[in-house]
Amino acid sequence: MPRLIARVAKVAATLLLPASLLSATSLMASPAHADGPGSGTPWMVTVGDSYVSGEAGRWAGNSNSSESLVDAGGSATYFDNAGHTAETINRCHRSTAAEAYLGGGVNGLNLACSGAMVSTTTSSDGYFKPGVDFYSSGGNQGQALMLQNFATTHNVKAVTIGIGGNDFNFAAIVTQCVQNFLTSSSWFKDYCKDDSVVTSAMAAGNVAAVRARIATAFQNVRTAMRNAGYADNAWTLIVQNVPSPLATSSVYRYSESGYTRQSTGGCGFWNADADYAYNTILPTINNAISGAAADSGLTNIKTLNVSGAFAGRRLCESTVGLVEAQGLSSWRATGAVDKTEWVNQIRTVSTAGGNYYIQESLHPNYWGQLALRNCLRQAYNAGTPRSGTCTHGTGLNANGEPNMSLS
């Protein structure tokens, strides 16, 4: 345990939140001809951060027994180049399970990148993270510029954006919360909710600043589409918020006592911190996103509310469990989608062995990504996009996705 505690501080800053056009072709639909605005096969383009890029889309549930039990995508899950042999931008993790690929006659392009903020950055470990901007240097481009170039020669009917979590420094918040859980005792708890990384992120001035940046991202998408020759009423911006990845303490299946909550469940938050994340941090982020949509001045926005889409399927929730704990032979077993978690465990350096990446922590997994795709398809609404709130049902649809409802 001391070894685990010593290493937990090294949890990567790419937890969250969170291209070459050769990666544009959907695995579910034939490529479109290069036609242009208003002509040719319709395209859905997604931009933003990890919740849109498809981070953690390789894993269908969680297992402490064998990763083979939950490996739904294999080693090529994040390979988005033309031959599906490598990533076009390393560690963007544009998953084959990502929501961009609606199918049904609609092609998909995934420009989102795990770890992306509104503005282009380079991560602390040296990975390029294209923002929703017009950055251009050394062959690297921002997502807005990529979108502009693509939309000029393709019929983009809708752009879905999910951005803002990384601007709130959510990865550092999660790291702090897990570290506090592992380095304090149940009789003298050290909460993260009153640590500076949290209080500074939730401060009114910072919330206002991040909200303004998110509004700028929306405006950048509009500028890209205008530059590509689109009237504002010729396409729709679908603004997606952040789903709740963690259960509240009242429905955790692991006790605060000991370290089982993290060592077994991968959800090492004290009850008070879990409740604060659910009741304050997530609503603050999502309110900033919805506020930015209003502030942006765009007239062609629809909103996709997925904040409660994983309720009952969240990490460490008592209604689901590890694949082996649920008596399932693997993620393919009948009923696995309803019995296992849709969010990846939080991993530290000492628990991220094998083919797991630390940056996959606390992200929608294979089931979660397919659920979001189902939600987005309903929001796209066969080319007449609509707003709505998405919730889950039970079982799988004909596409092998969790059944979801948009109301």
C-alpha cells in the first residue's frame, strides 16, 4: 500500500477530459465523395475532448481478473489513420467506438482529442493537443481549422462539440481526490473538496473565464463553417455536456473503510468528495457549457443533455459490478451491458499495467461510448436535429448499442 500511495500522485494529467482527414471514414458507412456544402452524402463531425474522442472505448466494463474479459476493441481501437495501424495524433485516442459514427447513410469524422482544451496546448508529457481553434504550426492544426478544411469539400450537416472539462482542470481534481483518499484514514479524512486545486477551479472568477472560453470555441466552429461556405442555417451545432461518471456515496458498493474502494473498485473518493463532485463540480461544468451556448450568439444550436445518461451504470454503483463479480464469462455474455459499469476505473501508475492507459481513467468505456452514439443519433434526428435529455433503458438495439431514450 505505501508503494501505491507513493505512486498515485503520478496519475497523468490526461485523465479527462476528457488529424488527418484520412481518419474521417466511418467504420459503419461508406465514404462520401468530396462534394461540398449542401451537396453529397451528409457528414457528422465531432470536435472537443476525450468524452467525444472515444477515450476508453476499448474496454467493455471493468475487470481485476483479466483484461481479456473486457477487451472489446483490441489493440487497433485508437488507430484512426487510413490503414487503422496508428493514431494520426498520438494519444488523442479517437476510438472506433466513438459517437461520431452514426451510420444509416451518415458518415462520421472524429476530430476530437483526449486532453484537449479550448485552445491548442502541448501536454506535460509532450503530446500535441489540438484545441477548438485555428492553430497552425509545423503541420499541426487546431480542430476548428481541421473542420474548416474538411467542410469545404464535404457536406457537413451537423457538428457535435463537447469541451470544457480540461479547462476546469478536472484531471488534476480527480488526481487530488484519489491521492487524499489513499493518504488519509477513515478516522481522519483529508478531503479534496477544500484543496486549492478544487476551490480555484470552482471559484466564481474562474468559472466565468472558462464559460467565456467555451463560448469562444462555439464561435470558432461557426467561423470555420462560414469560412467553408456554409450559411448558419445550413448546419447545426449540437452542444453535448458531461455525463456523471461517478456514483454518489449513497449508492457506492464499496465502504470508505480500508482501501478497497480504490484497490478493487478504482473509485477512490471519500463520500464527501464523491458527493461534492456530483452535486457541485459536475453541475458547475455543465452550467458553464449551457451558459456558453447562450453567450455565444449562435442561432443554430441544439443541446444534448447526457448528464444522467449513465445513472445506474456508473463507476462503483451498487446496481452494477466487475465482470467477474457479476458471474459473467466476458463482456460478450448475455446481459453484460446491464450488469457492468459504463465508466473505466481510475488507475494509478501501479495499477495501469498491461494494455491499460492511465488517461482512460474515469471515461465512458465501450458501452458508454456506444450509449452516447445512440443518444447523438437520436439528437441528429435524421437530419432535423433536436435538443433533448438522454437516459438509458435495458438491453441492446440492432446496432449492438445500449438502448437509450431522448426526451
